[in-house]
Amino acid sequence: MPPPTIPDDELHVTYILASGPGGQNVNKVATAAQLRFDARNSPSLSARVKSRLVTVAGSRMTADGVIVLTARRFRSQIRNREDAVARLHEMIAEASHVQAYRVPTRPSRTQRRKRVDNKKHRSRIKQGRSGNHMD
């Protein structure tokens, strides 16, 4: 099942001053993108995805159920916005992934017999090493 698509009107992007290197550009231009997505009230997500998103998002989700992502890797607003949206989509894809159900199996009788035979063989080899050899 593909992850749900999020319409742009549910995403709220603001631009803030980025920290770090960049010369005077850092002081003048707000290039870091801060994306806010109200996951709890989003009609695009199912209840199962919303509950899993709480654990996937971790500390990036507020108590109100809003996911806040800050992207400041790039020097342009557009690339930072695209980075934040891509990270949100990755998070939602991870939350919508369904874990495969594992059916527990038992080893066959032949496998158990081979295992015991191998242990006996090793035991005989080691016992043969510890014999009293008086020459």
C-alpha cells in the first residue's frame, strides 16, 4: 500500500534565520525552512498511521500533535522547503509501513538429529585430545 499523499494546503512553512556558516547571507536572509504539519487533525492520514506517526516522529511532534521539522542544510529557501517536505514524506512512509507477520516455525526432526550428531562428533574429538598419552 503506497503512503498517503499530503496536500500542500495542510503544510505550513515559515522561514527563519539559519545558524552556522554562510557569511553575511546568514544575517540577512531567512533561508531555513520550518515546516509544521498537524498530523492529529489531518484528514489525509488513517488512524493507524496517526498512531504510528507519534512513535516515528518522537520529539519532533508537539503535545498538540503537530510535527515540526526544521531544514537548514541548503542556502536557499526553496531547497530547504523541499528537504523538509521530503523528510516529512519519509516519516509518513515509515509510519504507514505494515510489519510482515512472522509465522513461528520449528526445526525439523532431521535438523535436530543432525545438530545432536554434530555435537556428539565434536565431543568425541575433544575427548580424544585429553587422553593420557604416556610414550
